[in-house]
Amino acid sequence: MTILPTINLYDGHLSLLIVDDDLTFCDVLARAMTKRGFDVKCAHTVEQALKCAETCSPEYAIIDLKLPGTSGLVLVEKLRTMDSGTRIVMLTGYASITTAVAAIKLGAMHYLAKPVDADEIMTAFECTEGDAAAQISSHSLSVGQVEWEHIQHILTENNGNISATAKKLNMHRRTLQRKLNKNHH
């Protein structure tokens, strides 16, 4: 078992990669996390995030589930392959059991539903154990959210390959691409 170091908020040398296509959210969160002692880099696509990770090897990462053209789950897996010590928190506007389980299996420490603030993310980074007192949401998913989660699940099974996912879903590739772009905020 690996002992993870506790976060020293005054160190100022902890590298953090924020990956979210919402530029305003990225900017606000980056400023908040910089105030908490992180050296923050932002990326808005999986490709940008991977390029950044190759050069900065982040100790921490905050990844949105919905990224342009693919799932943030694919990025979680790739970042963990690059550095198994990276502490990853996944964010989503569409919280579901399927993606939460997938995120944790792929190496994320925690899975948080938006809206979320910097303090909640800090708590998630610091908490390395399960929480028996965790709040259970009473919100049920809409049909669109359930469809989105199913698509994300199949996309993850196919390592982000849109053609293979469309085939498995018995859906035209362009239709799947449209759905991914439409649900993308």
C-alpha cells in the first residue's frame, strides 16, 4: 500500500492539471487552486491535457467527464498509466453510478458532481479513505442523462474509439458524434 503525502497548502510547488472545456470554470478554479498553493496548468481537450502531462507530470488532476470528442474517463486512464501517483478527481454535471464506478476503477480518487467549489476539491484530494457518511443524492437522472451515461460507458469500453462505440450502439457514427457534441456543455 502506498502512503500518500498530506497536502501542504503553503508549499506552492504542487503541480495541478485542470481539464475542462468550460474556459470560465477553468479560469475561476485555477485562481482558487493557485491561492491554495498549487502550480496550475489548464487544458481544454484530452490532447492538450496529454501534451501538458508529458511536460509537467502533474501530482494532481481535476478532469471533467465531458470533453470534446471523447470522455474524461479515457484521460483518467491515460494519466494513471503515465504516472500512477497522480491524484485525480473527476467532475461531472451528469453524476451516475456507472461513470463513478468507471472513474474509480480507472484510477480517480473521487468523483464529484458539479457545481463544485475549490474547498470540496481540496477535501477530495485529502481524503484517501471511503466516507460512510457520504450524502446520497435523491435526484434521479433524466432519460437524456441515462442515455449519455450509457454512451460514456460504451465509449470507455472501446477506449474512446467513436467508430467502435457507434457500431456497438448500433448507431451511425455521425449520429453518435452529434449526441456527444450536443450533450457537451
